[in-house]
Amino acid sequence: MKKLSELYNIDDDRLIRGIKINSKEVKPGDIFVCTMGVTRDRHDFIDEAIKNGASAVVVSRDVGEKSVPIIKVDDTNIELRSLCSKFYDYPYTKAYMIGVTGTNGKTTVAEIIYQLLGESCAYIGTNGRKYKSKHFSMRNTTPDVDRLYMYFKEFVDAGCDTICMEASSEAFYRHRLDDIKYDIGIVTNITEDHLNIHKTLENYVECKCQAVRQVKDDGYAILNSSDKYFDKFKKEAHGNIVSYGYKDSDTLKIEDYTLKRDKTIINFKYKNKIYKVVSPLLGSFNVDNLSSAILCLLCKDISFDDIINRVLNIKQIEGRMEIMPFVFRYTVILDYAHTTDALDNILTFLNMVKDARIITVTGSAGGRESAKRPSMGKVVLEKSDYVIFTMDDPRFEDPNKIIDDLVSESDKTNYIRVVDRKKAIYKALDMAKDKDIILIAGKGRDDYMAIEDKYLPYCDYDVIKSYYEQ
């Protein structure tokens, strides 16, 4: 807590307990900041915030007299970062900051780093926030600043000296991360995604570049030399530039690897020495993901021999090639894959190791990036033995129209549509026979279904588990 007079040049010593931009979340003692949202001007919710107990309100236009202090600034969005920094004592300067961005793999990479670094590290991203054996779910990959800085302080106060965070392109676009200087910035890869926000691929790449532009002068930018935008990121990066990939010039070279159904064996070359790593993570895409995480630890001066031992103990990452442990006659896999590239990668691997059929349950989110649906549907139909198309956060779109888009570029007929996602999953599990692989793709461990403007409770994992508890 801080006094209002410590935050602003105002003769008022009332205690401030928190900072909020959502009027519905305001509690007694909070400051309400009227930021300009994507679709809403939060000046319209001042009275509700005061009714809920706001002790002061920060505005950027005249709002008249109110029953609490009104503090006027030029830009409430910029002010939010400044106010939160001051209120939470600049927590991002008190930890070793690792930022991970990219189209695919950022959740896996950030989670691997979190696991490999252990109790001293905190994680924040798509899979929630985790530290000191605690786990809390979140709605956004990179939250708004009022929450983000509060979580950073939570981590620091708990004794975490490192924070590994997923940095989404939208967060850079909304300037949520402008204050952060990264000790390590990682870019996994770039494929077309989130064009509903960025409009063009060039704009999307520019936002991703911030992850390495904001690296400290003595920090490290970790790049994937196999990515088509490698040269662009290398040009934009600050700090020491290091890379992983299959080239002799890479800092960490992937010499070769062997994919097995239960593990991956990788030979790395680092500083002219070969290291053999046995990883419990499956698929060629996880070779890349693990490579960036290992290079991150090497940049933190952790020995390769130590890293090898830590890799052996990596646990399954929720919603990422997550094999359901309570299924035995066949295999059920939960994965967040929701782009053409991600679906192609996982299905390519599954075809390499399958003993019977691959049955895929998937869909595509409504209200965004309809152009990617035909290629998504095509790769799923071509690389699955059978597909059940269903809803995936349809928002205001008709799920059947979304499915029409998914099947529009293929003449394959190896599919049915079951709009209700729970029924679709149950249908796939009813169909399963010995040694089949059932892939449930698109939502991972999300705990909601976005229908119109509502977020209804829903989780693929819970649905799968409920099937076996009938």
C-alpha cells in the first residue's frame, strides 16, 4: 500500500491498496485508471468504479466533480505504466527478465525454462502464472499492465529472482511491455497469425521484434536460424546475439536427433563439443523448443552437463502434446495447435509414430483470421485418418460457417461435423480402437468457451476426463 500523496503531488494521505482499469473489479481503496480500451472508453465507467469503492480516479479529459479525487493526465494508457511501476516498486527491475515470443512454441519454451530453472523462477503466460509450486489460471497470455506489474511484485516478494514470461505480439502492440528491459529475449519462429489485430504480416513481425529490441546491452537475444525472419531479427536485436539451429555458425547446433514414441534423443554441438540429450518431449518441433531453452540456460552460465540432467526431469506441459495419463488402450493427446504450421508439425510427428488411426477433433476461432481456415482444414484432413470438426470459441460467428471455411480447399470426405465440442470429443472417444491416436486440438487447457460476448466455463481436459468417469 502507498499513500495517494506518494503517487501524486496531491495533499491527500488516504491509503491506496491497488490499481484497476476494470470498474467491475474495483475494491475499496483502489485507484481507477480510465484507459482507452480496444472497444471501450473507461471514462464511461467512473461512477461504477466509485460506487465499488475507488479512492481516486485518473482521467485524461474533464469529467466534472466527483466524490473522490480526480487526477487529470495527458494519456491514461501511458500513465497506467508509470503509476503501476511506482506503486509496485518497479518489480521488473528486481528480477532477471526472460521474454519469449513467436507464433508457435512460446508457451512450451517458457514452460521448459521455468521447469529447468526450478524454484528460483516464476512463469507467466498462456498456462497461467506459476511460482513456488503455486499455479493460478489467467485469461490473457500477457495481461494488462495493472495485473502484470502486480504479478511481477508477487513473484519478487515470494523470492523469485528470475521471471520467464510469454510476450504476445498484442502486448507489444498495446505497449504493455514498453518498460521492460530483458536480460534474455527469445524469438521461436514466425508464421502468419493474429492478423485481425496487426492487419499485415509485416506489422506482426515488427511487434515481435520488440522482444529483442528491448534486450539489455549486456543481455542475450536468442534467435532461431531456421526461421525465415532470422536476418530481420538479427538486424533489430540488441545485446549479444546467439542462435540455435542446424548451421555450423549457430551457437548451439542441432547435429541430429532421433524421434521415438516416448522420448527424443538429440546430439548438440556447443563450443566444439558434442552433448547427447535425452528429452521426454516428443516431436521435431520440440527439438527446436528445447534448443532455445537450453541456450537460455547456457546464457545464464549453467553447465551443459547440469542441463542434461535437468532435461531428464521435464514434466508434460499442459495442453502441449499432453498425453492423457488415464487412457491405456489407445492414446489421447491434448494440444493447443491452432495454426496451419502447428497442426502440420504435430500431425507429421504422429504419422511417424502411429500404429493405427489418427482421429482429430478441431475447429477454428470465430471473429478472427478466417483466411487461415482453409489451409488449416486441408492439412488436418490430409494428415488425419478421420476428422471431427467442431466449435472453437466461435464468438459471434456461426460454427457451421467456420467449418465450411475449414473444408473449402479439400476434396477429402474423411470428416463429420459435430458443432457441440463436448459431443465431438465424446464421439471421437467412442470411435477409438486399440492403438489409435485421438488428437484434440485448438484449445489446450483453456478454461472457457467464447460464445458471442460471453466466456462460458469449458475445458477440453475436463471433458476428456469426464468421459472416463461416466
